[in-house]
Amino acid sequence: MNTKMTNYRWTVVSLLFFATTINYLDRNVIGILKPTLEQVFGWNEKDYSKIVMAFTASYALGMFVFGRIIDKIGSKLGYTIIIIVWSIAAILHAGVRSTLGFIGVRSLLGIGESGNFPAAIKAVAEWFPKKERALAAGIFNSGANIGAMVVPIVVPILLSLYGWQMAFVVTGAVGFIWLIFWVLLYQVPSKHKKVNQAELDHIASDVVESSDVKAEQQPPISWGTLFTLKQTWVFIVGKFMTDPVWYFFLFWLPSYFSTTYNLSLSKPSIPLVVVYTMTTIGSIGGGWLSSFMIKKGFPIFKARKTTLLIVGLLVFPIFLVKFATNLWVVVAFISVAAAAHQAWSANIYSVATDMFKNKDVSSVIGIGGMAGSIGGILFPLLIGEILEKAKLAGDITVGYNLIFGICSVAYLTAWTIIHFLNKKLTPVNM
């Protein structure tokens, strides 16, 4: 195998990693600025929930649409379009002067950012065989954690020096820098001038081994047909049940630490940095674990399901935060759960690429991502109601404890449903 090209495949992962970092950098700014913006615009918990819902609703629609579009136009052009849209939307936050304006720009941001994972997973499927995809997905998916980790450090500094508007401008502009490298460096293997036949054979080894060459040459499966397949519903359930938990971690953890432990969000937040550092370990570790099992002889489906079960069990103890009185004990529980979520994410994306051909994978990722975002719309509604009632009752911590209890059972519930939907995660041959 050409060693230089093997290294290039990891260059592709690096590009996807930084895109995902920027994606989460832009979406997470509002979480850190929430206390400031509440004062500026007079928001209550329900107002903030509506803004989060606007993002997730547009994200859901965008995932569904962009998943199909990216299957048609390819990952390179697809990524180019979406990062332009979301970077412009991120910068436009600085010019908003009303709550309605925030709902509008968050909706545009959601539409643009929705294409990140369909494009990234398609790129991974284009460049990696199945046995390497979970690790590749885990590495690029860890960019979400780095983005979330950078925000509590950088945004308070920008806020204190230049004001909240500049925080949106600076973080939004970073996407245009990444775009230069993407346009110059990325190409699919079949069109890359330096890819030799040995590398192409390695990338396509799973297809050759499973006699799927003819199936890959068929037209993409229609949306209507995809919704009738149990394999699609495996991914839908895996996203719908767990993505809302991640949205809670992203958009409410800063406020949770601020209100429960009186931490100032005008300074770099060490607890948040610790949480998101752990999620990076979880994302890469989760991808590595299932890939390691496959190399040790586990069937692909068994490696994925075993890893998903392990990480589901790791999330479960998060309900114990209600009994903790020490900040760092709480940080430990949340860190493990957040890391486990990212391990889940790396593997559930890989499950989709295991079950579907490259020609259909972005469409499936889009459908599942839409389902996750719908969950992300419904859960903030519940969160807003719970926290507002708890605040009126004089103890918002009780509300957060109830939410952590709901989060604790989400993954094991999803795993159980997936198990009965498709026990061996059998692939689609269409």
C-alpha cells in the first residue's frame, strides 16, 4: 500500500475534524452568552428554549434535505456550500436587535450546520473501509468536543474585551479560513491524482469482500423506500433518543454551572473545559474500541452493539448528580456521560455506513439527523417547562436533577429498541 496516500486519508479526517470543530464553535457561542443576552433582551427560560428550538427545527429540516443533496452533488461541493451558509449566519448574530431576530439567525445557522455530518460521514465512507470507519468517525467527531471546549475559554475573553457582538463575528469568520484548505486539498479517491490502485482496493475491500459492487452502481434508494427499511429505523432510533441529551449538554450546561454553583460565565469555565475534554477522549476511544474488536475477530455488528451497550451503561449513573454536593463530583458524572455520548455517536454513525452503501449513506444520515433534531426540538420544550417551574418554586436545581434523570435512561432505552429492530444489524443490498 502507498504509505503517502494512507497518510493523506488521515489528512481528510483532519479536514473533517476542523470543520466539525468550527461547526460546534459557532453553535455553542450562544450558550456561554446566555446570561448576558438574557439581560440585554430580557429573555426567560422559555424564550431561550424557543431560540434553541428554532435552531434544532431548521437543523432537522436541513439534515433531511442536505443528506439527499450531498448524495447527488458530492461531499466536496456540499461542504463548500454549507460552511459558507453557516459562517455567514454565525456572523449575522452580531447585528441582531431582538429575540425574533435571534430566532431568524439561529434558524439560518441550523440550516447551514445541518450538512456537516452527512458530508463528513460520506467523506469517511469514500476514503475508509468499514473496519476503520468508526475510528475515523470518532476522530473527526471529537471536533465537536474541541469546539465546545474552546468556547468557554475564548468567548468570555472576547466578551470582556470587545462585547458579545464581536464573539459572534470572530467565531463565524473562522469557517472561511477552513474553506480555503477544503477547496485546495479535498477530492474523492477515484479522482485523486496520487491515489494508486492498491489504495483504491484497500478502501473498497469491504465492498469486494461482500460482493456489493453491483449494488453500489445502482441508483440511490428513494426516500420513500428508505423509510420502510428496518435499517433506517435503527439509525433513526439511535439519533432520536440520544441527540436531545447532547443538545442539553451543549446549550444548558453553562447555565447549570452558573445557577447551581455560582460560576461566572464572564471568565473561562474550567468545569466546562474538563467536560468537553473528556468528550474528546470518549469520541476517539469509542471509535477505537469497536474497531479494535473487529480487528480481534468480532463480527462488525457485535463490535458495534457491544460498544453501544457499554457506553449506554456509562451514561446511566448521571442521575446520581442529585446526591452530589461537591462541584467536581458533579463534573465527573457529567464528564463520563458526555464522553459516553460521543462514543455512542461515533459508533451509531458507523452503524449507518455498515448497513448502507456509500450511494445512500448521506441520505440515511440526513434522515437520522432530522430525527435527532426533532428530539432536540421536543426536549427543550420539556426542559424549558421543567426549569421555569423549578425557578418559580425557588429551586432550579431540582429541575436540573429531573432532567439528568431522564438523560440517564435514554441510551439504554435506545439500545434495547435497536436490538429488537435488527439484532445483527444486517446490511441493505439494494
